[in-house]
Amino acid sequence: MKKLILMIALSLPLSYFASIGNNVNAEITIPSYAKWGRVAMEETRAKYPDAQIIDYLHIGKETKGDTSVEKFKLWLKGKDKEFGVFIDISYNSKTEEVIKVTYKETDR
């Protein structure tokens, strides 16, 4: 269990831990989007294998009927440039089966 918590914690942005401060006994609450953040990073690494993910932002979640969409923005550093990628992960809200993943590159 401790290994799983560490793996999840390592996938979270540093800004998530800013509110914890110096309290070493602070309890870490895993956000509901953590699973989808890992999926976003895995899918992005597969699509952009020569780029390094240097930042991560959860934008939000939208739900319509049985479909949910988790929205993220990842910042990547390639050999010649840095760029952002908006990633939307559509999935069935009940089964959590991924329906589709879309990407949109941005220079901001």
C-alpha cells in the first residue's frame, strides 16, 4: 500500500504539496483525478516519446450522461522547443472504460 501511495504521489504536480508545508505528519489525500492524470502522462509519453513532461495541470472534469471527460494540460520539453498539450480523456463514468483521448498542442 505504501508503494502505491508513493507512486501516486510521484505523479502529482509539486504545487499539490505546497499546502502541506512542513508538517511531516500531514495526511495526503489522493485527488479523484489522479488515475486519469497517470493515463494522460502515459498517453502523452507514447505520442511524444522524444519529449520530457516538465509540468502538469488538471483543468477539470465535465460529465454529460454516462460520459465524463477529464481535462489536463501538460508542458513538454522537446529537443528544439517547449510546448503545451491539452489532453482530454473521455470515458464511461460507470465502467471507467476509456472512449477516446484527444490532444491539442499549444505554444502557451
